[in-house]
Amino acid sequence: MSEKRKILIVDDDPDIRNVLNLLLREEYETAETSNGPDAIAYMKENPETDLIILDVMMPEMDGIETCEIIRGFSNAPILFLTAKSAEKDRLAAYQSGGDDFLSKPFSQPELLAKVNSLLRRYHQYSGKPASSYYSFGNLEVDMKNRMVYNAGEPVPLTETEYAILECLLQNKGRTVTTQELYETVWNEKFLPGSGNTIMVHVLNLRRKIEEVPSSPRIVRTAWGKGYQID
């Protein structure tokens, strides 16, 4: 029997933690913390953790700040969990380094679909025997080792940002439509709001790899169609 994937649940509400444990523990090994500082400490002690489910609204340190700190040393996928559904909160979650977003209340199939998609993408790209190497001025992409460098310094991409970059590189020279990009990276059906999700992650990616993010030379927008790397 293969070893279960490890998921950290971070929420100040014990009832939510109990529900998530009940829904996940049959397929996954779960751990839990009730606040951001404990989550950070746990991730430093358990870097092999495969996924974090992180509540946005928590006392002392909210999920956004927690995510930003964790992103300083871990690229494990982060699924934000919150009762807030305003677009600005969704954008803040993505901009802090989160990979996906699930609003309360949620159903078990919806939760498992998000979790399975993030884990599948994370381990698919982690174990991919790619041997391609790309160079764009000071930027270097080593797909064999899944590393990106800018002027010789490692660039800390999230799993979603790396997946977008890899998808575009695998289709170098042609436009990847927003629908194709979303369904490849997120492994979910493209919906009307999915284009905004891609846009936020692409903006985050550009901030890390482009010399002038507002005038990108690497990840270019094909207006009304999608994105392209030449």
C-alpha cells in the first residue's frame, strides 16, 4: 500500500478542523494547528507535508500573512478556506502565494476535487523527468530539476506559478488559450471566472521573472486569446 499524502489543516475553529479531518482522513494523513504561528512551526519541522488547507480569517495572524511566511521556505500547495467570497479577498489569497480557493460552506466532493487536483499537479510536476533547459537573458529555467534562476539566484515560484510556466514552455511559440491553460494547470472545467484566476497567477509569475512586469518580454498576453512564450 502506498504511503498516504500528508495534509496540514490550519483553522481556529475546532468544528471546521473536525469536519475536515472526517472528510479527509480516509484517503490522507492529516495534522492540524489552530493558528498561523503554529502552522509555520509545523511546516518547518515537517517539510515533507504535501498540502496545506489554510483558513483566511484567524486571530493573531491571518491566513494571508501565514501563507506569505510559509512561501519563504516551502512550495507545498496551499488551499485557502474562508467564508469570505469577495473578489478582493480571493485576489489577496492568490497574491500571497496561495494556489486555490474554497469558500465555506463546501461539499465533500468539492473539497476532495480541489485537494486531489492540487496534489496531482504537485506530484506530477515534482516527479516529471523533463530534460529541457530554457534561457531568456538573465532568466534560466531548468525543467529537469524544476528550478528557475534569475542572474544565478533561485526564483521561489509557487507550484501553480511553475505549472503555468511549464505549460507555456511546453507550447513554446504558440498561444495557449485561457481555457486550455486553466484546464491543464488546475485540471478543472473552465468557468466564466476562471480567466481572472489565471490573470492573478500570471501577474504574480511576471513579478518574479520579468525585468519589467508591466511590459513582459517572456510571458506575453495574446489579447482575447490567452498567453504565449516565444
